[in-house]
Amino acid sequence: MNASLIQSMINAIDKPAIFITNDYVIQAVNDAYRETYDTEVIIGNSTCYAVSHRNDAPCDKRGEECPLAQCQKTNRPSSVVHIHNTNEGKTYCDILMKPVRDEDGMTIGYLEILDRISYAAADSQKNKMIGGSDNFKQMLNRINRAAQSEIAVLLQGETGAGKELVAQAVHQSSRRKDKPFVVIECTGLNESLFESELFGYEKGAFTGATNSKKGLIEVANGGTVFFDEIGDVPLNMQVKLLRLLETQCYRPVGGLKQKKADFRLVCASHKNLLAMVEKGEFRQDLYFRIAGFPIYLPALRERKSDIPLLCKHFLAGSEHRHKHFSERALQTLSQYSFPGNIRELKSIVEQAALMSNDDDILISDLPPQILGVGPTETQAIAEDIMPLEQAEQVYLEKICKHFDGSPDELANKLDVSTRTLYRKLQRYNIKLKGS
């Protein structure tokens, strides 16, 4: 395959694309790729990792999965999600790498195609999913794959893990992105409300129906319907939902004429739906209708390296944007299990920011559950309670009698500035050991 043929192949691709050889050198590039990066691409000289990452070594030498290395190993296409340095800053890209073979079946190079992910970011950006951990990247890869088709998606994960954000990402990355995104909260819907909310009703269909009303299925026409907590739909209503999904037709309450439904289906549940199927609490046929492409959302404790980034993001979007967490406070947060996941972390950030007296958010500003103060410990503390200022004085007197290091070292261990430490020692007339 000659150079002009390879260049023609690259030019025909509507996404950023390059052709590289075994040594990572770019031998052909399309305009979309050149426009994606600030770094100039020099054919026969530039390497993919220098342009996309501004690195001086391949990705697998920098602790990342390298799609080219995977292709060389398996001789099959591979894909990974990376953070690239684009002309819009650090941007997530879903990279597809394919071996290119000549007429004799010999691999002569590799085709790299980029799919930029607009719904996620590796730094604080409004209305985007934030993260950088491996589990987060794996989730992005599945979201991107799901968005490219019309398959029904089932989001599975704990409460507070961000299922609605993921559902919106699937919608925004699909061909239906310019059509409505409609959320249906399944929790608490009774049978009559379920039908009228989903399918709408005609005037006079029931007492109080003084006008006709469109159902959410009609409102979502051409777009995406997100059934949140679908595991809460009672069995008798699951039959009606299954019929809608199988026939793509429905009839408004009190109506005679059938209407055609046109929507992309995304569902979510924090419950184990397969276990519910085994117990007879969820229809098996409905499960297989909604679970065409399951996506698991990792709990926050499974992506702890994202906690500092998320803390910064939540502060940036609040009235406390000038504040920041100390390193020790972040370390303490990373040791917590976060049963409420990202939703709980956001609440903790807001509480800690309010409790801090200056721009530094310290360990002492964190809520009691983070510090491991349970009910029994709280009761014990209450029995020996004293004014906070007195407790601080008693504690400082105790440690200053035994600490052998410098004032700077003590201030660092106390997670305060040296100036603050001196001010407190002066207030309580305390002297450091040896001074």
C-alpha cells in the first residue's frame, strides 16, 4: 500500500485520524487531526505521543495503556480512553487503533481514530463528569460505545454515583442529542399515575381531566427516555412497560387511537435486578429488554484518586471557590468509605468549607463521620466536655511538653501555618520544649 493510498484512506475519515508505523511515527494525517492539537504534525518525524500527550516516550512507558502496544501484541484492533492535550485544553479521547495490512497480509502500520468525549473532563468544568482514575476511564469507554448505537442501556451502581449524569452523556453523544431528554422517576408511581404520566390522557378520561395532556413518551418523541430506579416499578406495571417496549406503541388513558413511540431507552437502578428476577420481583423478559448494554458506575471508594479533583470541582462551583483543602484533609477524606458516593462528597465539601475559618480547609473542619466519631464516642466526649478554647489549650500544653522538633515541623503536623501556631502559643502563654 503506497503513501498516496494511505493518505486517501486517512482523508476519507471524518474524525481525527493518523497512520503510524511500529516506531510511533506519524506517516499520514487528516485535517481534523491537525485541527485538534496545537502541536504541529511533521510527517515522517512527529510521534503520536509527542503530539497528543506532549510526552517524550510512549504511553505504556508513562503508566498508561497504549493502544499501539496492544495492537502489536494481539494483532487485532484495540481501544482505550486517554486524556489528550488538545487546543481546548486537557480533553478525553476514545482512541481506536487498527492494524493496516498489505496484500500479503503483513502489518505495515496502524490506523488511529480519535473520538473526542465532550461530556467528561479531567479538570473542573461545568456540567461534565469529572475524574481521571482507571475505573472512571473504563466507564467512559462503555458510555462512548453505547452512544454510537440505539441499544437499550442499563446503568447499574450505588445511590449517588451519578447515574443521571451518565444517562445525559449517553443522550448527548447520540444521534438523538438535539431531541428531548426526559426523566421518569419510577419510585412512588402508582398504577393510574404511571399510565397517565407515561401515555398521557384524553379530556374526560377520569374525574379532573378537564383537558387532554401529552404523556412523557410523546414529549420525548425522537429523543431519550431515562427510567430512573426502574427496579421500583411494581410487577403489574412492568407488564405495561414491557408491552410499550415490544410494540413501540401506546394508547393515552381514555383514548381509542394508538400512537407510535420513538425514543431511545436508558434505565438505571441501584438494586440487583438479576437477584430480583430470581426472587420473582422483576420480570425476566423486561430485564432482557432493558439490559441490552449494561454500564457499571464505580462507587467513589473504587475511584479514590478522583477525590481531590472532585473536591476542587465542587469548591470551584460554589461560593467558596477561593478555598482549598489541605493535603492532610484530602488524605483523611480518601480513607472514608463514602456510602453516599459523589452526592455525599459534595455535601461534605460544602459543610467543611462553611466550617473553615480561612482559605485552608483543615482536618478539624471535616464532619464528624469522616473523623470516625460515632455515637458511642460522642457520648463519651459529652461526659467530659469542656469549652473548645480550653480543650485547645490543654492539647497544646500536652504536646509542647514532649515535642522535640522545630516550630515549623510542629505546625506542619498540626496542619496549621507557623504564624498561626505562634499566635496560639502566645495566647495561652505556652512555650515549646527547649525554648
